[in-house]
Amino acid sequence: MREIAEALLDVLGSGRRGALATVVAVSGSAPQRPGARLLLRPDGTLVGTVGGGAVEQRITLALREALTTGKSQKLTLDLGPDLGMCCGGRMEIFVEAVEAAPRLLVFGAGHVARPTAALARTVGFDVTVFDARPELATRERFPDAKPKLGDPEAAIRQCSLSENDHVLIVTHDHRLDERLLALALAKSPGYVGLVGSRRKVLRFVERLRKQDPSLDVGRVYAPVGLDIGAATPEEIAVSIVAELVALRRGARARHLRIADDPQLEKLLEESSRGAEPRPIPLRIPPRRSSGGDR
């Protein structure tokens, strides 16, 4: 049991997904009793046992399916000829995906970050907020998050990011935003969101694709959030968290991002051909204030 518990904590701490099978009921003759567990780690190795042999082979297939889909299921296995066994008993086994709460890393602790962190926590995100300003990165302002005082750029360089991680860039400094965006994209988290106007986003994309053509700038959710007409910091927070929930649930929603903007499509097409990019005519009025978060 201790070995399973320690391995499970390792999986949860890694930010990746594992899968766990637990024997919940048995009748007749069976190789294990209720409570027996088998854990499939993200790297494909197994810890524990639910009986070995044909039973374990069948459960391992279910664990791999859970690892891929994230879905749970209960299996009832008759321990007879179909499994090449003669026990004659029956086992009920619950198979579930196990993973830590998705992480939301917020870079910037200003007036948009505060309600966003609070709301994201209520829908299940593990929230960390980074800022170099000691008067903002405080437990009093972020009681349900983990405020980290220090240079956001240094922090993101040290972060190990996975597809279960979400990065939100809402600093007060446009140049810092751009550097953070480049660093975040290079680490390929599951989500990268950037607060700012369309004008700001297009300028960032133009500069970043010159600096590093390998960056997949088309993945950025910028301007961040869903199109709900948000104006106040609290409304923008609702827009941002609604976008995170919509993506998590695979729901169709009207995003503010400019991924389908004709100017951006033309820019990315030129970049993929290796053509010398032409300046983007910035005639799009901003949907939100072009200034950074404070």
C-alpha cells in the first residue's frame, strides 16, 4: 500500500496523468481482495497488482485507455474460461485517470490577475501568481493562490511545463509580456493566454516570428478570453476563466483570439514560406485597452 501511495504522489506531483485500478468487490474465488490496486505511471510502468495473469492483462489495457482518454469505468470480470482461468469467481474493478489539478500560472499580479486567480481557483485550478512588486504579490491579495515574489521572466525560465499547465500573461510591461510569451511558447504548455489589444498581439507576433520562426505563435489565445463584452477587471476575469472552462470541456465558444484574423493568417503564411515579412498595417481598433495590467 505504501508503494502505491508514494507512486501516486509522484504522479500527482509531476503534473502528468496516470491511471489507477482498484478492486472494489469480489465474489467466489478470486486472486485479490477489495482494496488491491494497480497504478499505471505516465511513463508506462506499473506499480502494485490486482491479481496478475490474465486479469492483470485485461486491467492493464483498461488503464492504458484511461491514460489516453482521461475517462473512468467499472469492469466486471468473470474468472472463467474467457480469461483462461478456472477460479470461477468474479471481480469488480474501478479504473480511473488520476492527475493533479490543472495549473494556472499567472504572470503579473495586477487588477486583472486578482479576480482571475480567485475565480480560477473556484473551478478547480491550482493557481500561482508571479510578480516582482512586493506590494502586489501578497497572500492578502491572493488568499486562494500561491503568490511568488520575484522576476517573472526568471520564474518562467525555471518552470517545467506540460500539457496540463496553463499560462496567463497579464503584466504591466509590454516588453516583459513579449519576452514571457516567447518563453512560454517555447515550453509548449497546454494553454497560453495574453491580455492586450489586437494591435498589441499582431505587433508581438510580427516581432516573435522574426526572432524565432519555429515558435507556433498561432497557438496563442490573444486577446485572451471569450467575447462577452467584458470591460471591468472582474468581467475580464470571467471572460478568461470561461475560456479555460470551455477549452477543458471541449465546448464551442466565441473566443476573442485573432487566430483567424486575415492579417495574422497572411503573416503566418509568409513566415512558413520563408518570405521576407511585410509590415502589418495596424488598422484594427483595440477590443480592450492596449495598456498592460497594472
